[in-house]
Amino acid sequence: MSEHEQQPGDVSSKAPSKISSRDDFSYNPTVMDHFQNPRNAGEVKNPDAIAQTRNPNCGDAISLSIKVTDDILTEIKFLTFGCGAAIATCSMATDLVSGKPLDQAEALSAADVISALGGLPEHKEACANLAPEALKLAIADYRKRNLSNIHKNK
């Protein structure tokens, strides 16, 4: 047997050359850049609010922490457990809202994230919901805490 022939039980062979469209993970350069070099990954130190959400269908999850000054989102970071598309969409979403007023940040949608990334394979578009959902939860938590602090100080 030559050195290039596969032996029984050898799983190191090349992947099939044809992949079904359902499994097509070809991403554009912007998505790949945000996947390989995620922006704002990590946790905000002493955050004003934290929120977590997950996709019950695939198990992808995000933890998002924010810092707010004068109703401006001054710092935002994320931790994610998920596929490349989940990482890329969370990275792009945090880039899009960093430094924005809370009302503007809260309006971020999955469609905004997908558009900014230049598109995603259709079966990966649900990944773009993670960060906007977590962001809305974090902002709601921040406002609830702030409202509570305002009432305590009266």
C-alpha cells in the first residue's frame, strides 16, 4: 500500500469535494474577518448590565455586558458559545452599536447585522438574532436598575 492510500479506520482523508447547499459554510471575507478577529470579545469590567440569551434550536449562546455613560453605550463586549456565524454576527453587532445612544442601539435588528456583514448563508441567518436580543435585554436591565436607583435617591 502506498503512503497516500487510506487504510481501514483512517479518518484523516480529505473531506468530500461536493458539499450539499445545506452544509455550505462558504462565508464572505467580512464574515470571515469578524469570525477570525472578533471585535469586542470578552467581558466589560464592572458592567452596568449583563444579559444572556441562546438559540434553543442550535444551542448557540451569548453573554453581553455593557457600560453606559449619559445614555451612551460606551463599552460593549460579548462572550459566545457557537459557530463561526454566531461569533461573526456578535462581533459585527457590537461594532455597530458601540458609542451609540441607547435608543439607537436598542433598535439594532438581525437584518442590520446581516446587511453590515454583506450577507450570510440562509441557514445561518438565525445567528444574527443573538446579539440584538441580548442587547435589548441588557438595555432593559440597565434602565430598570437606573430607574430603581433614581427612586432610591428621591
